[in-house]
Amino acid sequence: MQSFKAKFEIIEASNCPLYQTGEGFLLTEKAFSPPDKKGTCLILVREMTELLFALLTETEEEMRNGRDLAKIYSCSG
């Protein structure tokens, strides 16, 4: 099985005290990496953990094909 890695870009930041539009972060099966020199939002990490479990259940075939699963996700924070 390939290791899981997903890249995210912030496309809208509505009064977010930590992140700005255009910044990005990385999610793997073992870590969450916020944008350089930025703190970690625990609300976002909680939601990303839930998303990680959902994404890990994607079919093996989709991951093997390297399919771009571009979707928009929203943070409740």
C-alpha cells in the first residue's frame, strides 16, 4: 500500500486568526504540517483527523491511479 499524502490550499479565510488565503498544508497518515512558521489550529487538526479517516477509506484503485481528488472542505472554526 502506498503511503497517504494530501496537499491542501486555503482558498478562503473568513476571520481566521492563523491562516491566510493561498497558504497550504500537508496531511499524511502520520502528521499534519501547517504552513511554514505558523501555529497549529487544534480545531482544524480535529477536523483534518476526521477527514483523514474518510480519505483513507477511498478505494486502493483511486490511490494507485494517482487520481486528483480536488474537493473543497470547510473548517468549522
